[in-house]
Amino acid sequence: MELSGIGIVLIVFLGIVIFFVFLYFIPVGLWITARFSNVKVGLFELMFMRIRKVPPGVVVNSLITATKAGLTVTTKELETHYLAGGHVPSVIKALISADKANINLSFKQATAIDLAGRDVFEAVQISVNPKVITTPKVAAVAADGIQLIAIARVTVRANIQQLVGGAGEDTILARVGEGIVTSIGSAGTHKEVLENPDKISKLVLQRGLDAGTAFEILSIDIADVDVGTNIGAKLQTDQASADLKVAEAKAEERRAMAVAHEQEMKAKAQEARAKVIEAEADVPKAMAEAFRTGNLGIMDYYKMDNIKADTEMREAIAKPGGGSSGSKDKGNKS
């Protein structure tokens, strides 16, 4: 009796497990919901979805939503998109939104946009309700050297046909910034830009900045224009400072060359003075030789000494502060 009771419990437990496994692989409740929603899907098809690791609830609920919205989508297409890594509910919502807004969007385009990494439902929303993008502060310099800082608001609408492979918001902001810099730089004075800021938006719009992007630019509005620094004056000041440094360097070079030349002249003068002293040292030797050979007499020597003394006297008188007594003594001696 005890063994039969344990056997009954095991049988009941196994029956419950088998029942839940059956419901897991064959979601009968989901099949009933699909049948009452006029969506044709078989029990074995749901079971095969579970085996292929595709959640039947996601596929069936998306299929019911699409069918109720009047869209024609098959379970195979939804399964394929899910297995490819797509977001099935987002694609279905985007298709319904595009259909209600009379936007031409096929299931193939929607899945391609979704697999490209873009939010297809958000793209449809932006196509229906345009988005406003605010650019960062763009600094540009007018022809008179005054810097202007502008902020623009760009109203864009998603271009469904170019969402795959089209550039994003960063490209739009970069192109708009480039257009603002170009238009401000072409202005004669900064006052022209401040008086008519709408000229900037008109010039930028004429450039066709939305080419090759996933958006269509509807309008560009200049929100704010501020006056920055005087770049022209700053550049002139920097240039003058640089020129001054160059002139100072050249003057220092000339001064160094002059000092070097002066030292060179002093060295030459010292060399010449040394040669004179060397020559004067040879005079007594020459006089002694002249005495020995008889070419110079004693009276000639006294005359030469007198001339020498007379010359020294004149030099002493010519010097400032030179004493006269010494000159007279030399004269008397002479």
C-alpha cells in the first residue's frame, strides 16, 4: 500500500511537469488569443518558434497589432527580423504610425532602418513632428576684425528614404556651424550681421546642407548673436609685439658686433704699442753701434738729446694742467 501511494505521487508530479513543459513548448493560451484575433497561426508553428529560441509572445502580439491596424505581415518575416537582431515591436509601431500619417514606409525599409542601428519609430515621429536642434556657440570673425558668437536653432524632419546610410545630427550641426562662420566672415562689418541676422540663415539655407543626411532642414533661425573680442586689434598688438622683439634682437646683435669690433681694435692697438716699444728698445743699441763705428759724434748726441727734451716740454705744456715750472727747468737745462 505504501509503494502504491508513492507511485501515485510520482505519477501526479510527472504529469504536472509534463503539463507545464507542454504548455511551454505549445502555448495554447497564446494560440487561442491569436485565433480570436483572426490571426492564423498553428500550434506546431508556435512550438517550432520556441525550439528556434524565438519568443512566441513577441511575434504573435506584434502580428495581432499589425493585423488590427490593417497591415499585412507574416510570422516568417517577424521571426526572420527577430533572429537578425531587430526590434520587432518597434518596427510594428513605426509601420502603424507611418501608415496613419500617410508616409510611404514598407516593412523592408523599416527592418533595414532598425537593423542599421537607428530607432525607426523615433524616425517616423520626427518625420511627423519635426525636431529642433540647437547648435553650440559658433564663433566667427567679420571682415573688420570683430568676433561674433552666434547660436542657431535648426528645425529638421527625418528623411525616411535616406535613413539607411545617411549622416546624422552631428553632420547637420557641423555643416550649419561652417555656414555660419562663412556668412559672418563674408560680412564687411560686424554691424551688418547685428542689424540683419536673418542674412545668416538665408545664406546657410542656400548651401543645401542636408544633402546626404538622414534629415531635411526646414528652417535655420539665429537665436542669439553676441559680440566677442576684437580679434583684429589683438592680432595687430601681437604682431607689433613680435616686431618689437625682432628689432630688439637685431639691435642686440649690432651692439654685440660693435663690442667685438671695439675689442678687436683694442687688441690691434696693444699689438702696435708692443711693436713701438720693441722698436724703441733697439734705438740705444743702434746709437751705441753708431758711436763704435764713428757714424755718430758726441755733439750729435747732445743735439738729439736737446731736441728730445724740447719735445717733452712741448708735450707737457700741451697737456691740460701741465706745470710750467717743469718746462722752464727743462728749458734752462737745455
